[in-house]
Amino acid sequence: MRKIIAYIMLALCTVASVSAREIYSLNNGWKFFYASENSSDNAREVTLPHTWNIDAFVGNGAYRQATANYTRTLFVPSEWQGKRLFLRFHGVQSVADVFINGRHIGDHYGGYTAFAFEITDKVSYGYNNAMLVAVSNTYRSDVLPASTEENIYGGIYRDVELIVTDKTTISPLYYGTEGVMVHQTEVTKERVSGKVDIALLGKHESTHNVTVDFLAPDGYVSLSKGVKAKIDGKLLSVPFTIENAELWSPALPRLYTVRVKIGEESVEVKTGFRRINVSTDKKFTINDRRVRVRGVLLGHDRMPNGNAVSKMEINSDLALIREMGANAVRSVTGPHSQHLYNECDRLGVLAWVDFPLTRAPFLSDIPYYSTARFEENGLQQLQEIVLQNINHPSVVMWGVFSMLRGNSKQQMDYIRKLNATAKRVDASRPTVACSNQDGDINFITDLIVWHQAVGWESGEITDLEVWQSALRTNWNHLRQAVCYGESTNPARIGAAAKCYGNAKAANTRNQLFHEGYARLIDEDLFWGVWLNSMFDMGSVRYVRGVRNSGIVCGNHKERKDIFYLYKSQWNRRKPTLHIVDKKRDVRSCEKQVFTVYSSSGQPLMLINGDTVACENVSRTVYRTDTLTLKGVNSVLVRVGDKSDEMTLTIGNYLRVQ
């Protein structure tokens, strides 16, 4: 009976009879227990995606670095004899050892990329097979990242699939890809040229007919090529040229489907064609049209689910990012799931995908180890990152390192090797790095992004003008962008509210920091502006377990005031009118200053029905003089048909929960 139920559940994923290639979800039916428990007697039933750090975000001490086991049974029908079977894991954080029926079939080191193993000769047909995945999220000196601010949430946190194919097949084993990689070499209005690399598996030296079809955005087959391929362990490269192709751009994200067929089996991938260029005059262009890059850093977690993020939640995050007016995301530390980039492709959102060679701002950290195991792991992860995401037109740059210190020969040589590897595997995209250090390290990648914190860690915000002047004079030849944003804790503002007698005291330090940067950053000096970051992220390395640098809180719903600052300046489609700090509606001091963000011009402010003057202090920022208020006050701002309001109570702070 158990065999029958297992078979029915598997068959319901697609169809009962297996055709040339079928993919079955293996997200259900897992049991989980820590290795330290010594026994699976008390194993918990879990559904993937899953992390054992499910409550770590709230900073209650639940974050755990450990080794844990995931087990389940896999019934393999006898009808599948003669087929090939593969397991594909889309993400396990961060070291995985996979066993079938007690036999070790493979391991993977690195938590941000997919990997696959063939299990054709490891299973028993017509029987249940025991699967075991041993997972560890402990820090290691031979697995990147060796230093990070992010929590390394342990678990099988992305989907797991069983792939059933014919004996001759398009390989899912090639660096965890679909086995089809589209490289573009020439992109103009008249034509697109390139090659399709195809990884094949089958009888050695056998010859097969392979067809490659390019389906235009409307579904029409714009090009079809047939070739004879000999399976010899090498990639099959099929050159192509498409005349008058429809190009992909943020404004018109046109996508092609590339369908590769061998025998009765086919694999389809989506891609788009566009030409990326970043000039020394700080213009980022796609197909020769300038794009002002306004991006946000995107972490890998979400309260309270850690890194086990669903497709619906990714869609929600992108909707918030677009609402604010940002047009680009940076996948910090490593790539997100394929669904994020699929949506970026569809929506026209640009993506920078990081490589996990990064340094957290803690002196105890060692981000780079000059050992063979460390360097080999990095090169393996880099190739996985590039090849797994090469088909996405929204991915426009590869990150090589972030915030490293020092210019040691070993580290510099390794960075150069990484950069050269990224350029060799994919010559169509620029490489990029984020830096807050001087030195030769900044001249390796094609692009450099300066992480600036003047006015926070030291100096005044107005020192930005001095720094930008120095860039114009001495470093104007660099293709450079800027990144900024620092951690704060808005929860500490409110209950112990003090008297506010001037504008600086009336606003949080973080708000003034962003207002100052938004006012002083010269966008014509940079090809892009990046905010660090879009959402608060979990980090046990900070007080209360959260790095509060986000524009939006860790629940990915509650917008902070600075969200509306950038929305008022970046979102031209929807006007913004927002009273700052209106959630703090009970205050103890009679002296108050109000700030309003308005993208529609001078707001009319009424307090208790009386007009109050608002001074335009910067582009979309308006502020009142110090006002004296008592009791309960009605505050209303209006521009045209838009309005915002709050009720402010002045008196001893007392709130009934």
C-alpha cells in the first residue's frame, strides 16, 4: 500500500506515464533531525523549502549553526528502467552530502547555487529508496563566504526535483544548469549573433540530430537550426544569427524562448538580447539608450521564514522595489533563486549578482584564505553563478568581490583570476566590485562601486561635496557608481521621546543621512546609485539579531519614512505625499518640527485648520519651522487631489496597549 501511495503521489506531479523528460517535485515528505540528536526517533516532518533557523530573524537566540539530516523515501517505478534519473537541488545552505540507500552519491560546497547528481545506477527499481541529505551551515575556511554580515541559515531552503530522461539527454549535471547556455557576441538593431552551448549525455562517440529553435516573443519560430552532434564529453556549440531581432530593454523586456531538442526530448530556456555598455562619462546604456541605475541591495531572508522564501514573497518584494521607483537589485553575497531573475527578465528590472568573496565590518573576520581548497571552491562557485544565470537578460553584471581590505599579492592574484574567469565564461557582461578602500584592488574589475559612509562613521554629510570634487579631478576616468546606507534602530525612537527644538533633532539620524545623500549625490558623476539596503536583514552579529539598514522593515511590509523619500524622487509614475514620523502620534514635547516628502510640489499644511508654512529644503523635502503645540492636534497636508494626515497628541507619554 505504501508503494502504491508513493507512486500515485509522484505521478500526480505531472503524468503517470513517463515521456522523454519529466520533472517531479520532491518538496514533500521529508523528515528532519539534528545530527547531535544521535537518532531520528523524534524527527520532525517538514516541507521544503525549509531552514532550521526559522525564528532566527527575531533575535531570540534561535539562530543555530549545526549539522542536520533530511530524510525521505523515493519510490522508483520499475517502468523507469532504461531511463536516466537525476536529483537537482536548487539551494542547500551551505554544505550538502547526499546519500541514496546508504551510498554517498556526491557533495556540494556553497549555499547559493544549484547542483545535480545522477542516481540512475544508485536506486532500486520497483522499490522505495532511502534518501539522506546531511547539511551543515557552520563557518568553514574552505567554503565561501568566509566572512559575511548575513545569517547563514542552514537547510534545504530551495526546491528539490527528480528529473527523468532518456538515455541520451541534455545534461542537468553541467555546473547545475539546464544544460543550455545562450552566449551573445553581437547585438545590433539589424542582427543578433552568438552561440548556444549544449551539454549532452549519452553513449560515448554516438552521433545524434540536435535541433535548436528560437521562438520570438510572439511565439513565432524566428530561427531553426539542425546539426549532427557527436557525444564526446565536450559542449556542443551551435552558432546562430537572427535578423531584425526584438531586443530586450527595461522599457520593453522582450523575451525569446530557446528550445533544444535531441530525439524525443527537449529543453526550453528563456533569454533576451541586449547590448550593455558603461562609458567613462558615467553613462550606463542598454542598446545605446542611457539607463539611470537606481538600485537596492537585496538580502536573502525575510521575517520570520529566514531564507526559505516563496515565489509569492519574491513577487511581493519586487512590487515594493518598483513602487519605490528603483529599477535594479543587487543580490548580495550570492545569487537568489531563479524565480527572482525570471521576474526581473519579465518586468525589466536590472540585476547585479554577487560572488561570495566579501568582508563583514568585523576585525575578527578573515574573508580570504590563501589555500588551494578555498580558491578552488571560489572558482567552482563563480562558474556555477555565471553559467546558471547567463540566460537572464536582466542580469547585467557579475560581482567579483565586496568590501575587501588589503592589497596582498595572494589576494590580488586571486581576484584577478576570478575576474578573468568571469570574463572567459561570459564576455558579454561587465564585472563589478564594491569597495571602501584605496589601492590597486579598485582597478581590476570593469566597474567599481564606492561604498560611502562619510557623515556617519566620520565627518559631515557635506563632506560628500569634497569627495565628489576629488573624484572629478583625480578619478574621472573610472567607471564608477556609489552605494550608501547604514544600520539604525527605529524601534528605539518613540517611547522615550525628547523635546525637539530644531530640524536636526526632530528627525532620526538615519533620515537626515539619507536626505543629505539624496540632496548632494551628483548622479551625473556616477553610472548608478545603490541603497544599502532594501530590507532589514537578520544578523546575529548585531544587537537584537537584526541589521536595520533597510528602507523597509524585516517583515518586508512596513515602509520606513525614507522609503517615501526615494519614492518621491525616483517614482515618476505615482506622486508621493507623506508626513514623516506620523506613526509617533503621541509626544511629550510641545515644540515640534514637521517634514513632508512631496513629488508634486509645494504642499499646503494645515494644523488645527490653520495654514503653516513649509520650506523647500531640498528636491522633494519640505520642512516647517519649530512650532509650539498642545493637546490633540489635527495635521493635514495637501497637494492637488492628494493628501496625508495624522492626529498628534502632545502630553505625558502614555499608551494603553
